[in-house]
Amino acid sequence: MEAIVHKQKTAGDGRISFPTLHCWNPETEIITIAAQVSGKRVSCRIAYADIKTKFTELADTPLETVVKYRTEIETAAKALIENKKYEKDGSIKIDYASL
């Protein structure tokens, strides 16, 4: 009897999602959010200076500001990922122009 194997789409299926993972580096003033791309984790970095320039209503802390503008930041990250604008280390750099 021959076994039948059904393959499910997992890694490599092209899906992009954003788990609610983010961190703040006070020394570099960079915020990193996580993206899940075809089952692999991708760091998406943005300078807080770019956020302050783009958005006029800031929250009390950088991370609260990211939560407030998460949709806009994720949209920019998704566009960069779809256009394969990866840095040498595999991360995505979101800048003011991308927002």
C-alpha cells in the first residue's frame, strides 16, 4: 500500500504578519518591530527621530507611540518586505520616506 502525503503551506507561502513584538533601544533611539515572513522572523527597524518627524501627536514613551501608529508602521514595513528591500543582515529599515 502506498502512503499519500498531503503537503500544507507553511514556510515559503509568502504570508506577512506582525506579531505584537517590539522593543526600544535608548542608546541608538531605534525601535524594532517583528514581522513574520513565510514563517521566518524579520526585524523591522525605525529611528524614533523619523517617527517624531512624521507624526505630530506623540505618546508619553517611544513604545507607546509605536503602538499608536502601529498600522502605519506595519504598512510601510510590509511594502518594503514585498519589494525585497532587505538590509545586508536580513532586516528591514523603515525610514521617514517609507512612512
